[in-house]
Amino acid sequence: MKNLNFSPLKKLEIILGGEHQAFATDLLDRAGVKGYTIFNNLSGKGRHGFHEGHLMFNEDDVLIMIVAAVPEKRVNDILTGFAPFYNEHSGVVFISDIQVTRLVKFSD
Amino acid sequence: MKNLNFSPLKKLEIILGGEHQAFATDLLDRAGVKGYTIFNNLSGKGRHGFHEGHLMFNEDDVLIMIVAAVPEKRVNDILTGFAPFYNEHSGVVFISDIQVTRLVKFSD
Amino acid sequence: MKNLNFSPLKKLEIILGGEHQAFATDLLDRAGVKGYTIFNNLSGKGRHGFHEGHLMFNEDDVLIMIVAAVPEKRVNDILTGFAPFYNEHSGVVFISDIQVTRLVKFSD
């Protein structure tokens, strides 16, 4: 309890069409990312128009956000991996600074 | 691939009652915001009590979060636009620093 | 309107199994946190394997994220309160810097 180790990491918020979830998680797995959280059934408006989130039909239309915390040194490789995808599909990756208190989950 | 352009932006996380979604997205549209993502069916506790997220009934009670990435110069106008709303309704806007690798989607 | 007061706060993004929601919100309530927002039905991969988000059965398996904005001075106490929990359960807390324009909701 007396050792709250704060470790700086980069948070990646990867927003993309839900039908591409396996592509994205495979890329993260291969990049050595140990954990991520997925937000389902998002709606969004982007340059490809408005995507409406709904649960029952057309799951392919909904957006998801995959959140992963990674060491800064991994960010460029991961983003380079996603670059060809985002040249073809709508979505975006937000990069921000976070701290976590349990680094062990996110590093090798 | 060799040109990963990191561009600093401000992320706005706009949390408000789902029944006010059109108001918020209209305000963003008029402010020139090119894209946003909507998280539906959130629960929350604020000064107006506890709002329970549920899908089937009383959609008006659920909260949503609209996430938009905007240039810093736009933040004040957008927040000023939301200020009268938040004087009357529960909710909040979180502002934070992010980077994205595709600025073109978010600027004029 | 001419007084948009930007106040720096820490955003806590508390990701944990949905069955532990009451534990987490009780801890936040006791720590004097005035408001939070809950994201339901998340999926995730962590060191305990893959948790699939779904609505109909096994609600206990889904993850939630509780987001709270707190003054920096409160962060250590809250995280210390969560530390024993995260020694036993999967999940994580992300800490990041945000600004809000309505401090009154988040301070005593």
C-alpha cells in the first residue's frame, strides 16, 4: 500500500468500425500489448458520414473504441501498423499521456 | 508510412443527458467540428442524483458522452456555446490534450 | 459567459468487473467524489484472459469503466483505497490531466 508506483504510459484510443475488431486486436497482440478494453456500439460522425450505433442489426455498422496503455517506445510501431488501415477506412487514434499504478500489466 | 504527423489537439468529452444529443451535435456542427464519436447508455451520478443507464425504457434518462478532437483555438467558442446549457442541466465537459496522426479530419 | 474558469483536475478511469461496481462507487462516495460516469458492457483482454461484453447473460463477466474527476490531492487516497482490490482482481486505473469549466461539482 505504501508503494503506489506511478508509471507514465501512452494511452491509445483506437476508434474504428466494429467489423475490424479482429484486425486491430491482432495488431495489438503482435505488438506485445498485454491488455486492452473495448467499448462497443458507439455512434460517430466522420468524413464518411454518420454511423449510427445500434445493437440488433447491422453490427458491422457500429463503431468500437479499443483502449490500450503502452510504453512510449511502442507507440510509433503500433501507429505505423495502423496507418495503411486508416488510409482506407474511417476512424482515428487518439494518443494521450496517462499514468497507471500497475506497470507490470503493460510492459514485457 | 514514414510520415506519421503527430498533431496536438484538444479532446472534448461532453457528458450530458441523451435527450440533448441533437443540441450538442448541432452546436459542434456549427462550430465546424468535422467528426465526433458518441458513447451511449451511460450511467452517472452528479448533483442531480443518480442516472441509471438502460436500453429499453426511458431513453431520455440515460447519459451520453460525445467525444470530439478540436484545434485549441476552437475550445473557448465551443465551451462558451455549452455554458448556458450546463447552467441548466447536469453534465460536464472534460478538456484534455491529445495527439492524432491524421489532422486533416479535424481542421478546416 | 465571460467567466469560463478552467480548473485542472485529475481524471480517474477505473476499469473493473461490473460485479464490483458497488464496491467502487462506495469507495468514491466515501472519498467525497461528487460525480462519476459509468460506461457499461465493455469487453477487455487482460492478464486474466478475455472478457466478452454482452447484455443478456453473465452480467458478472462484463467490465465497466467508472470515470471521475477529482482534485489532485485526493488521488493518492483513492488509489490507495483501490490497491488491495486490484491485487486480487483484474482491471486498471488510468490517471490523466484534464480541465473542466465547472469546478463546483468536483470540490467540497
